[in-house]
Amino acid sequence: MDVDEAETPLARWEQRAELPLFWASLVFLAAYSVRILAHEVDRIWRELAFATMLLMWLIFAADFVVRLRLSGQRLHRFLRTHWLDAVVLLLPLLRPLRLVKLYTTLQRRRDQAVLSLYVRVIVYAGLGAVLLGWAGALAVYHQERTAPGATIVTFGDAIWWVCETLTTVGYGDVTPVTTWGRIIAVGLMICGLALLGAVTGSFSSWLIQVFTREDEKRPPEDGRPPGAPSS
Amino acid sequence: MDVDEAETPLARWEQRAELPLFWASLVFLAAYSVRILAHEVDRIWRELAFATMLLMWLIFAADFVVRLRLSGQRLHRFLRTHWLDAVVLLLPLLRPLRLVKLYTTLQRRRDQAVLSLYVRVIVYAGLGAVLLGWAGALAVYHQERTAPGATIVTFGDAIWWVCETLTTVGYGDVTPVTTWGRIIAVGLMICGLALLGAVTGSFSSWLIQVFTREDEKRPPEDGRPPGAPSS
Amino acid sequence: MDVDEAETPLARWEQRAELPLFWASLVFLAAYSVRILAHEVDRIWRELAFATMLLMWLIFAADFVVRLRLSGQRLHRFLRTHWLDAVVLLLPLLRPLRLVKLYTTLQRRRDQAVLSLYVRVIVYAGLGAVLLGWAGALAVYHQERTAPGATIVTFGDAIWWVCETLTTVGYGDVTPVTTWGRIIAVGLMICGLALLGAVTGSFSSWLIQVFTREDEKRPPEDGRPPGAPSS
Amino acid sequence: MDVDEAETPLARWEQRAELPLFWASLVFLAAYSVRILAHEVDRIWRELAFATMLLMWLIFAADFVVRLRLSGQRLHRFLRTHWLDAVVLLLPLLRPLRLVKLYTTLQRRRDQAVLSLYVRVIVYAGLGAVLLGWAGALAVYHQERTAPGATIVTFGDAIWWVCETLTTVGYGDVTPVTTWGRIIAVGLMICGLALLGAVTGSFSSWLIQVFTREDEKRPPEDGRPPGAPSS
């Protein structure tokens, strides 16, 4: 099945376009960062950043159209199997979530040694959480910065708020007060929780695996099956 | 076993009644929404909404009685195997939780392509959480709106409070202060946590599955079993 | 192994004593509730409650000694395999956690139909969380009630605080301020989180199981293995 | 593979050095505790504590160099397989996380009876969380103690803050306000969540295992497979 896929034009396009598109998404994120954070400097920088964002988005749109054509499917059918692609087209800040495809592509190309399963999940989900958190901090900071009664007034506050939100600690010392800030917050909670859940879940699984392997190495002395609690 | 079930009158009734009952529960939820949110408009709307709720509830009760009869079981035995049905009869706002049965029924009828297991769990549990959250936001808003010292004063606050409660973030910027508001909150915490736990858990499982399949495709070079951590 | 166990005097004692001890632990909890909550009524009631608690504790201690003797083991060895028993002897409010043993004993006696695995875990862990939460609310209320600057001033506040703590929502509208209140809170967080984690985890597993069984009933049309995501 | 490892000089060094290094890391932690908590006593104590910390760190560095040499690998390759070792070299307060290796080493030496898998994961992860929490409380207390507007003003506050952070309850009654305090907090959230996730996850798994074993002992009467929900 894998070999067949590599033969189709769509698969070839996806393999070739993945890395440039990832760089484009990083450029998009960087341009967005400049646009939001550079609100005190010359206006030209913000305009330049906006133009860059628009350019990157056009690249994303072109990629989507090319892939739709190459798939030979109708739009509604293509959307059903590639709904994640459509979502990241509308919300390019979510693009980091496609990181997992990039990883697969890179692996195929470089033929590298495979990292441990859990380490890869931790790295991927952790990286996704970091990129998503950065984008969320920017977006919330943009909404809250000038709102009356806001507690998120510096970008440092926004980063701190993102961290306590993604880990579900939620002290509540800084919280969004605007409607759009809260909508972004809810999106961030849902996406980020799943990613960080994957990180902590993988770590727990890895820990249990380490101990299980110990069990297999040495048969228990008292004839109980490994893993049986004593009480 | 499945074939036998489809032969019994009870199973036939359940298959036929499921979809109308689901629509009835949505109408109930809509009428409840009107009753709570339209507190500033003409009183006639609220009375109409209440009448609709009562009618829908009578439909639910009739369905329960029909199924009790068709099962040929005593009440206490029927309650033991259908306790969820009894709970949703008393608290019709929890009815969305029966969505899983509706899905099964629809699948049988339409003979559709099966979605991925994890996607289905995410969609079902996510949808359940959304419906439950909406009902909870309405109920809490109704209790808190006019309470002295309340922080949940608009319906937007109630929605925001539901989102931070279901994700267990719990900033505490808005919290229920009335006894009934808090009782509803506790019910929402318990039901919603389980649903959202299913969503994030499924996402994590899906992520691990994606990486595991990669492992199976390519044997590791260094002879270590797949998934073995290196340190 | 099971049959052998039933033959030893220790196993016979444990089977016979389990139910009376469970009632004793409920009496202990009730007496503690009276002692804490009846701080405004006649002093005789509180003294009576204290005497009851002492009596129940003597029963627990007697049971522990009997079992230590019947086991024929040294104290330090007995403690290693029965550390949970020693903990509940020192902190009788944690005794509800032994509920799982009671369940096993009752099952053996009555030879009842077995409930579904997940339902049993949910019921046991949920019941354990309720009993633990009640005990924790009493203990924290006792510490905080008269403390200067306390936010937990009524027993209702204490219950509300326990609920938002066990679900890890943690709004922070009411929090313990005394040292002992905080120590009890930490214990409650750790014990309760695990119990409620079992409840939500079981619910998620049950949900995934329901969908998995659907998969097994109907082979997918497009030849993909069940559970395979499409993107 | 295990036997081969035990033959190499690196494995022999690691087995011999593990226990002394663990004691060294406890001494480091104790010295750090003295340095932070003894801010009101004579300055000589703090200087002494600092010297001890430096000495311990030199021991850690020496161990790292010895192992790098014994492995015969280049630095970049060694770092890839021993990245955890490099992290604990830079942040010695994270050293308790290597506890899992110590456990393995001790087991090999003493040839003790194996504890239940879940009990071991709970003990290891719980101990790791305690040590990490202690180190985090010290570090945050050091940053916050003298900050203007700080809510963490006593070490008791810091401990309470660590507990509500690690369990993700996050009341928000005490929160770090300094930049470095918040950076430490984020590190603590991520590391600690994973450890405590392992504890609660193991407890849930153990609970499910206990009930599963009951299922296997007694076949259900009604022919349903064990674990099948009835509704």
C-alpha cells in the first residue's frame, strides 16, 4: 500500500511540498509574531509582516488546490478525508499540528534511525503544544492588550497564562476578559489539553514499560505472576 | 444475538423511536433555552416554551412506559439494566448522552462507511460534551443571574464558566455562588470530565497509533525492538 | 489458591469480620459528622459522638491485632503486605477505601450476577470518592470554621470546596488557609484524584469498548482495518 | 544483552557509581535547602551550603566525563542516548528523576523480592514528585520571597503552592509573580504532571486489575463475556 501511494502524483507532491510548507508556516508564525509584538515600532514593519502573512497564506491555498486536483476527488469527498488540511488552511496558526506528517516525510527521505515510540510522541506532541501555545499567546495578547479591566497586559502575562491553561492548572491570576480572547482560550484549552495529555500519557506509559521490562528480566521468587499486587 | 434482538418488539420499537426521540430532546433543549434566555421579552414566549417542554417530557415518559411493557420485565429489573434511561427521564437535559444509541441506530439504517474508532469516540464524546455544556450553562445562568454577589451575570459568562469547568482549568474569575448553581456545577464537572477525558484520551491513543504504524512499516536498524527507549 | 485461602483461620476471620467492620466504619464516620457539625447544640451530643468514635476505633484495633495473630507473621512482615490496613487503622476516616474487599466478600456470600467490569470500577471508585470527600469536608470544615480570614465558613462551602478539589477544577473562590486545613487538602487531592481518575478512565474505556464492539459486528466496506484513521 | 552490558567498563562504572551519586544528589538538595531556608541565620552557613553544592556538582561533572570516556562515543552521539544525564548535570535539582536507575541497580545487588509493578511505579513516581516538588518549592520561594506584591511569602506557602500546582488544582490563592518564579513554575508543571499522572494512572490500572481478576475467578452466570456492560 505504501509503495502504491508513493507512485501517485498526489503522494509525490505531498512528499516534496511538506518541508517547504512547514518552513512557510514558521515564516507565517514569525510574521504574525512581528505584527502583534511590534505594536510600538514603525508601522512599516507591521505592514510588511501582514504582506508576508498574506503571501504565505496564498502558498497554503495553492497547495490545497493542487492537492485537490491531484487527488481527482470531488471537493466534499476530499474534505472528508482531509478535514485537518482544510482547518489549517482557514486557521494557519494551527498549521504546526501537521508536524506529524512532516516527521514521516523526513524519516522516509533521510532513512534515519528510529527513535523510541514514546520519545517521538513526547517530542511531537510537546513541539505541537509549544507552537500552538505561542500562537495562542499572540492571539490572546492581541485581543486583551488594550481591553478595559484586562489582566493580560504584557506578552509575558500571555505566555504565563498559556502555560497555566495548557497544564489545566488555571490559577486565575490572569484571565482573558474579552469575548474573542475567551473564544481563543477555549480553542487553546481543547487542542492543547489533548497534546499535553499525549505527552504526560506517553511519559506514564514509558515509565510503566521500563518497570515491566525489569519484571520480564527476572522471574519473581515466590511464584506469583509478574505485576500481581501483594495485598 | 444481534439478529434475535432485531426480532423482538422492544428492539423494533427502540430502533424506530430513537430518531424521533432525539429530535424531541433537541426541541426540549431549544424550548429550555428560550425559557431561560428570553427573560426580557414577552411572557407568552416563556409560557409557550414551558408547554413545549412539558409536551416533550410526556413523549419521553410515554416512550419509557412503552419500552417497560414491551420488555415484559418488572420495573425494578428493567431499571437495573436501563438505569441510564431512567436518569434521562428525570433529567431530560442529560438526554444528549443517549446519542451513542442513536448513532448505532442510524448506522444500521443507512449502512454507511464506518469512521475510524477514535474519530467516532471523539465526535460522540465531543458532541455530548457540547450539548451537556449548553444545558449546564443554561441551568447555572438561570440560578445565578439574579443572585446577590453573583459573578455569572450574562449568558456569555455562563458559557465561559462551563468551558473552564469542563476542561478543569477553573480560573475562578466567574464561579457559581448559589446552592443550586453549585449542585448543577458538581453534576456538570463529573459528567463532563468523563466525556472530555474520552476526547483527549482518544486523541492521545490516535497519536500513539499513528506512530506505532510507522514503527511497523520500517524495522529499526539497530536490532532493538520497536518502541524500546534508548536510555 | 482461593480454596486454600478460605481454609485458613485468617481468611475465615476476614470474611466474617468484613461486613461488621464496614458498618463500624460508617458509624465512626456518622459519629465524626455529629461531633463536627453539631457544634452549636448541647455538649452532651458531642461527647457521645466522641465516645462512639473511640469505641469504633477500639474495634478496628482489635480486628488488626486478631489478624496479626492469625497470620502468624511478625509485625514488620505483616505490615509490608497489609500496609493499607495499618494506614486505615491510624486514619479511620480513610477506612471507606477498604470497600473493595467488602465487595469481594459480599459477592462470595450472595453469589450474585456479576456487574460489568467498568460499572463496578465506576461504582466502587465513585463511592470511595464520595465517602472520602465527605470525611475530608468534615475535617477541613473543623479546621477552617473559626480561623481568621477563612473562606470556608459553612459546611456547604466545605462540600463545594471538596468537589472542586477532587475534580481538580480548583476555582479558588474558597480555599483552606490554616496549616492543618492545607495538609488535609493535600491528602484529599492525592487520594481523591486517583479515585476520580479511575472513574473517568473507566468511563472512557467503556465508551471506547462500546464503539469497538460496533466495529467487530460490521466489517468495514473499504477494506481498511477497523480503527484505522483515514487521514 | 544484559550480560554483555554488565561486562563493559561503562556498565560496571554505572552500577558502582549510582548509589554514591544518589547520596550526592540528596546532599546537594539538602545544601540547597539550607542555603535558601537559612536566610536569617549566620552567613557562614549559607556559604558552607554553597561550597557543598559546588563540590557535589563537581562530582556529577566528573561522573559525566568518566562515562563519556568509558562509552568510547563522541560527545554528540553520547548526548543523544544520554540526554537525561546531560539535563540533570545542568539542573542538578532534577537529579531525583534518575531514581529509576538507582532502583534497578539496587535490585540487581540485593536480589530482593519484586514488588508489584503498579506499586513500584507509584512509589517511584510519587518519590520523584516529592523530591521535585521540594526542589521547586525551594527555588520558587527563593525568587518570590522578597518580590513586591508576592503572595508566596513563607516556605509553607511555597509548599502549598507546589501541591496545588502538581495536582493541577490551581486555586490561585498563592501564585508566583516574578518572571523567574513563573519559569520555574512552568518547568515544575510539566515534569510534575507527568510524574503524578503516572501515580494516578497506575492506581487506576491497579484498581481495574483487581476487579478483572475477580472476573476471571468466577464465570458469569448469564453467558455474557466478562466486562460486557449490560445496557
